Amino acid sequence: MINKIKRYIFAWRYRRAVRRANRLSAMFGIKYYVLNIGGSLRVIPKRNVKDMLRHHCFRKGVKIEDIERIALFITN
């Protein structure tokens, strides 16, 4: 029962993050990623992901292709 509630809450947060990413992508024309960072879903533009890689916010050796592969959702 508890796992079902947790899945429901995650699905609600995921749908909300995807809606936000699609809205921002349509507004600004930039590609957005939905990432699970620190246990919460974040909507981050691709440009900021590149800056985060440059400032070593991820582990050493992580590339933009790795981020794209683990992203939960990518806008067009």
C-alpha cells in the first residue's frame, strides 16, 4: 500500500515536471531535460546542463550524452 502511494506521488510530480518542461520549451524554444537530482525532479535547460558539467557539478567523466541517456524526459 505504501509503495502504491509513493508511485502515485512520483507519477504526479513527473507529470507536473513534464508539463512545465513542455511549456518552457514552447515559450523559449530551448531543449529541456527532466532529471532526478537529489531525489527530486528538476526541469533544467540544456544550456544549464552544459554549464553544470563545466563547473563539475556531476561526477568526473560524465558527458552530455550520459545526461541525455539518464534523463526521464527530453523536450524537442
